[in-house]
Amino acid sequence: MKKSSISRHSTRRKAGKIKPPFPPGWSERKVRAVIQHYEQLTDEELAHEIETAPEITGETLISVPTKLLSAVRKLIDRHQRIA
């Protein structure tokens, strides 16, 4: 039987070393609470919430080709640092 040159321990993630990238003020607990809230809504309640949500001004949603996503993120980051 051929032995692997990679230790079986080398692919394990170390507990507590990797933090999920949550926005400031958010945590896994808060994200889970939001998910639970929306999963419990009926279709009618969800439609009402969407219809009554405040309009976001100063932002536009667009479709970006995947190949350009990295460049767009860099532009947004640069803009936020300058602003």
C-alpha cells in the first residue's frame, strides 16, 4: 500500500482561526436570526415587507460579468477609501 506524502492532519482547519467575514456590528447569531425571521414569513407577509420597504437612494444594482467582478470590487474599495 502506498503512503500519502500529505499528513492527514495538514488539511484540517484549526478551530477558532478562521472568522466569517461579517459586516461591522453583525455576528453569526444575528445572521441566523435574520434568516429565521424570513423563513417564518408567509408569502403574503414577505410580499408586504418587500412592497413597504424604503427605497435605497444613491445605489444601483447591475449585472457584472464574473470575469470583471474582482476589478469592480477593487474600484468600489478605492472609491470608499477616497470618499
